[in-house]
Amino acid sequence: MKKAPIVALVAITGTLLAVVPAIPQAQGTYTFYVAAESDDVVEKIAFGPGGLSLIKSIEVGSWPTEIEGPHGLGISPNGEFWYLSLAHGQPGPHGNIVKYSTGDDVWLGEVAVGMFPATLAVSPSIGLLYVANFNLHGLPEPSSISVVDPESMTEVGQVDVGVMPHGARMNREGSKLYSVNMMDDVLVEIDAYRIEVSRQLGLTRHAQHQIDGAHQQRMAQHGGEAGHEEVDGMDMSEIIKPTWATSPTPQGKIYVAGNGAGKILEIDLEDWEITREFATPAGPYNLDVSLDGTLLAVTYKSSRSVGFWDLNAGKEVGRVETLRPIPHGIVITPDARYAFATIEGIGGEPGSVEAYDLTTFKRIGNLDIGKQAGGIAFWKIN
């Protein structure tokens, strides 16, 4: 049960003069990292009793004359290292994954992967790192998930998944990775141990038809049932453009941001089907779910706001207009007490981070940082 906000009552001779909301005070210090894509820096940020504060700015990249585009961030399961995807490599067009220590933020190594590596996740059971190669170069074509051994910083494999994979998240066991293909409307499940696609789910009728048709063709090639359904009569105009998937909840659900459709999709892992759809403001982009699976936080990139959803009730319970345009990343703290969102800004504006109290769904902090703040990864609570 969420606690009601504390209020201060000022009374003289039994007469109530004012009711003033108390300013929330953080219990402990929450530390996280944010990538500023247009400044080639990663910001190490703390949120504590004094609000949001910048611990340090860490310059990243190897080419001073180039914007290398720090994008995705991830923390090792033991909390000792952080990893960064640099979207633009030199000589291009492939990007890199870079490894740093969390204690002193020292560079420890890097490895080249696919084109425009974006979001990444690390398996807590086997320690391998998985990164979605978003591939913004040239015409849209199928891309991959790169698999990296972070001990030696070597790429050990690639899994072909579809067009513009993004929003990769790992389950708690570290056995499955979930990613969405932005341009072919597919949710992909990867077996992290076997390093292969285990399941695909089309998020539109057309996308599922394509998956089913490819499966039938494979069956025919191996002597099984042949056939290919016709596309005539299908609704070809439905477009989801998914941008992110959450980690699975204890209830066995995954939530996907349908950026192009203005909706959030709930997927049941056991039945491998869409069970609910939530209509949202335009442009739901990034989303995170609380560890108990009851609260969802969403950035509405096209609508300059952040929303909060009660998943038991299936309804939005709070929404905050951001101080600058283009909200991007979002993370809920492990104790579900706060959420932090990155705001890109536009033009010459700095990026920023906003903090929200998850008992009141109000903004309680704002901090200007490097330009085009995007990727965000939570580190620890002290």
C-alpha cells in the first residue's frame, strides 16, 4: 500500500491556518548513470536528501573531432562494472561496447560490434552481455543482437533477429533476453544460453502472418507441412513501431511500448500472446516496471510527459509534463520509491534528469546535464 503524503499543519489557538505539503526527503542516496549522446559524456548522478546532484562527468569515446553517440548503458550483476554502447565507431560504421569500473569510472576495454549498437543487458547467470544493433545506416534491413564476453571484451556471436532491434531487457534468471524490432513489429525472445531465437511474436496481424509464413516455409524445406497464407484481405495499415520491452514481471508479463500506435501492449509469457492494450498519449517510448510487477513508468516522447500505470487496475494513475521536450529513458528504483527520467531537450538546450516521487506521482527534482540525455542505468542505493 502506498503511503499518503505527509502534511504540515500550522495551528494557533485551535484554528487551522494552513496545510502545507512537506517536501519529500530521500532516505539514503540513489546513484545512477546517464549518457549524453550529443556531448560524448556519461553523467554519474546521485539523488539524496539534498535532491539531484552531479557526481562527475565522464568523457567517453576516442575521437575528439567526432560525436560518437553514447547511447545504451548497463551495470554488471555484481555492480562492479558499467557498460556503454557507442553508436558510431571509427572507422565506421560499426559501433563499440566499452567497459568501465563503477568505483572510479576507469576505462577497462572495448569491443567492436554491429551497426549502431543501442540498448544492452547482462545475464546475471552466465555473465554474457547482449546488445541490440539498431542499424540506422542506409536502407532498413535485418540486423542482429551481438553477444559479448565482458571478461575478455570479445564478441562471441550474433543472433539475426529482424529490422531495427531495440529495447533489449533480460529476465531475472539471465536465461532469456527480450527485444523488439521497431520496423517489423515483432517481439523476440532469445535463449541466452544457446544464443539463438527461441520465440517470436508478431505485434500486428501482418507481422504474425510473416512469422507464420516463414515457419511454414522452413517446414516445407524439411519435408513438413508446406504452404503460405495469402495476405489479401489483411489489415496492412496497422503499425506498432515498438521501441522497448520491459523485463518479465513476477506475474509472467512483459510490457511493450507501441511508439507508433500510442499504446502499451501486455504480453503473457506462458501463452505468448497479447492479453491487454492500454491507450496512451502519442509516442510511448521507454518504460520500466517495478520489481513486484505492479507499477509501470513510461516516457511519452512525442507528448512531453511521463506516465505512471497501476498494472493491477490497468489504468494510468499519474502523469507529469516534463520541463523540457523529448523525454527519453526511465528507470524505477529497486525499492519502487522513485523514478528518474532523462530528457533530451532540443537544439542547444542541455539535457536533463527529472526525479519523481512514486507515492504522489509528482516531480521532486530536476538537474541540467549534457546535451541529448538518453540512456540511463541504475547502480545502487546507499
